[in-house]
Amino acid sequence: MKTNYLFPHKFKWISGILFIVSISIMLCWIIEPDIFKDIEIKSKVFAIAETAFMGDNVYFGIIDTNILDELLMATVIISGLVFAFSKEKIEDEMTSKIRLESLVWATYANYLIFLFCVLFIYGMVFLNIIMFAFFTHLLFFILRFNWEIYKFNRTTNEE
Amino acid sequence: MKNRLKIERAIANLTQADLAEKIAVSRQTINAIEAGKFVPSTVLALKISRLFNKPVNEIFELEDED
């Protein structure tokens, strides 16, 4: 009855700041990949699979790679999930309802826009669209939910 | 669904915030129930019923379209 798969409210602001910062960097990077070409964090990591442009493919091995994008993407996903699914200050059935409706709205919005792009965008730029679509579902949900909660919290006092 | 929440609250001399605190929801949720924008769960309806010491049927009532 009490299970709701949500994080405590105290995580909301810290994850929110992290999410806004990391997704902004992420989106800039998708649009203009060259901005980080001078920053590299080389590291040896375990890979289940790496398909190389040149040379051999690696399966279940250790590879040498720039982990900047992995770190950034992990930050976006983790902070985004925590921010999206933190409890509200007063968590009740009305906030659950708003959360559910926002999730439905965000899913429709994301896939309708994606469908539009599938039909009308061709070539290499479509790869960017796929990258965007991956994050925009969460982003749309977060924007919609927080907007609806903001409107709800502003509903006027007493009669 | 119609409800007499506002009236019951006035009889008991409670503000929306008082009632909200007693049944552990936000004040805005009480406001939404009174405005007919939100239908509370059975648990919440029973909590309200217990608080006002009246049967649920006396506070909440089905309408024709329900």
C-alpha cells in the first residue's frame, strides 16, 4: 500500500541543480560535439562490447577510452531520475495523480515529436534526434510535473 | 460526485489547512476536493468520515453521470 518507488523529498533540490547543469552541458554537446574535444579523461574500463572503427572488436575485456561522456551521461540519468521521482513536501494522492498524468502527457509528447522527426528528418542529424529523444522523455515529464505542481500549489486559499 | 465537505468543515469550524493536517494531505488537495476537481480515494473518504463522525454517504454523493 505504501510502496510508491519515490525518493525522499530532501533529494529534490540537490538532484535538480545537478540535473539542470548536466543536461544543459549534454544538450550543448549533442548540438556541438567539438566543444569538449580538448577535455579528455582517459581511463581503463571494463567493456562488455566495444566495436572499433579500426582494429578488432572487444568483448568482455578491458579497454582504454575517454570516460567524459560516460560520466556526463550517468550524471544526467541518475540526477534526472532522482529529481523526477522525489516525493513532494506534502506527498498525497493528489500529487500522485498529477505525477501520473504528467507521465502520460510526457510520454505522448516525446513519442509524437519523435514520430514527427522520423517522418521528416533524414541523414546524420537523425542520430542527434535519437540522442535527444533519449533525454527529452524525462525532461518533458520533469517540466510538466513541476509546472502542474506549481499551479496546484498556487490554488487560492479558502472560499 | 458531489460532496458536502465544505459544509461539514464549516460545522466543525475547521479551515482547509486544519482539515488537511488532520488527514495528512495538503491544503490544496482539500481545496481540489471541495471544488469537485479531485475524487478522494476510499481511504481518504473514510478518514474524513471518521473525523466528522458521519457515514461516508452523508458527505459524498454520486451524481447522475457517475
